[in-house]
Amino acid sequence: MLKDRQLLALRRGDRQVLSIPSAFVAEGKVLKGLPGLLTLLADAGYNDVESVRWLFTADDSLPGSPVQALAENRGTEVKRRAQALAF
């Protein structure tokens, strides 16, 4: 799933263990809309660290963070904001 960019993982801690944010998975499944959103962010020039930072940064216009909006099935709003990043 990492290779296919369905999920992102970052290296954390002293041992640099590869970790997937738990917010990316709900009920044993990848959040609906996350793979497409990761593609949009990559197309906008975001690397993995920047993408995760963007996903977890609060956005008053959503409200909440983009990852929270995805979890609440508000993916369309999040994708609109990600598409605007490319311009």
C-alpha cells in the first residue's frame, strides 16, 4: 500500500521506524478518499513530510484538519483545497 501510495509512512524516533499515522486507517480500512488526496498533494509538489503536515494542520475553513474532514466523510471539501495548492 505504501508503494502504491495508498498510504504514507514517515520515519520516527531514534530508530527511524517507519510509521503510518493511525488517523489514516479507520475500522481496518484506509480512509475513503485518502489515496486520491495523496496523489493530488504529490502533483502539487508536496513530499511525504509536507503532505502529512498539511493533512494534520487545522484549517478554519473546513473546520478542523483535512484528515479529520476525511474521517467525517467530507472529502470533497478537502480535495478542493488540495487542488488549489497546485496553482
